[in-house]
Amino acid sequence: MGSGCLALNASFEPLTVLSVERALRLVIDRKAELLEAEEGRWMRSPRQALPYPAVIRLVRYVHVPRRFRRQVTNTFLFARDGYRCQYCGRHRNDLRPREFLTRDHVVPLSRGGVHDWTNVVTACSSCNNRKGNRLPQECGLKLRTTPREPNEVELVWAVRRLTPVQAKYIAMFYGAEALQALRRVTEEAENARLALVGEG
Ligand SMILES: [Zn+2]
């Protein structure tokens, strides 16, 4: 079962995840249309049973200003990079006891680099120390991927489950590849959570 209702912009761009109560309110107020309801599941009200919204679409297009986009945080950065050092390629689970994942500015801030998604990568503490205030090519390090800004949905859904119906709308807008990337991130988050539980 999903943990909320997927809300799409009028353009079908997936925007965010709402509580089902809030989603239903938007539909009742005619601010959104119900695209998909969960089969066999109902919201009870005193007078009637209402559909349980899985996907809604806003009637009017909402412009999402850039300042509302997600800031770089280690949680999302590590998830974007699959919990791997982008220089040596080692996964968090492959690090030695005193090593840990860090945030690295590809072009150091002290040399004019900016603090945004296209200039930050996940680096293990060893690679980060080795790099210091240099550019990767100045110390024989090579980036495995080109850093990019993750789309909103990857971030919003990084730690949630998608129902198959909701997944269909993500794939419709962003393509199957984005959906697969999302699934990898979700799996990683799930594994991390299980590992924490295991450590007690
Ligand atoms: Zn490394």
C-alpha cells in the first residue's frame, strides 16, 4: 500500500506526495481531478464512502519557483550517488572501519566552486583527504559520473514505496529509466534501515 497520494501538476509533472485526506479535499473543492483511486479501498465519511485517492492532477498549472527546489543535503546526496564514493567507486559497505562517506565539492569553494547539485559528489573520507583543495585532475582522481540535480520526485520518493499505479505516472513523465533509478534509491534506503534495526 502507498503511504500517500501522488499529486501531479496540470502538465502531468509529478509534484509531491500528499496525505489522502488533503488530496480528497482538493478533489471535492474541484481544485484537482481524481486520476486513479485504490481499488477496493474507501474513505468513510458519515454519509458516504469516497474513493481512496492514489493519483490526482491539479486543475491549474502551478509554477514551482526555483527557491523551493531541494537544497543539497548529505541524505539526498548519498542517495543520488547510490552510496558510492564517486572517485574510487567503493560502496559505503566496502569502507574500512575509520572511513566514512563525505560531501566533496568538485571545484573547491575556495577556488570559486559553487554549492549546488552540479558541483557536489559523494566521496569517501580517504579520497576527500587526498583531494583536499585541488581539482580531481590535479591529484589523479577521476569522477565516475557527472553530477546533476536530481528531479523532485527522486527526492520526495527516496524513502517511500510507490504503488504500481503511481509508478506508472512517474514513468510516463520521466521515463522508465528514472523509475529504475528511483527503485534503486528506495532499495538502498530500505537496506540501510534494516541494517540499523539489525545493529539494535
Ligand atoms: Zn573513495
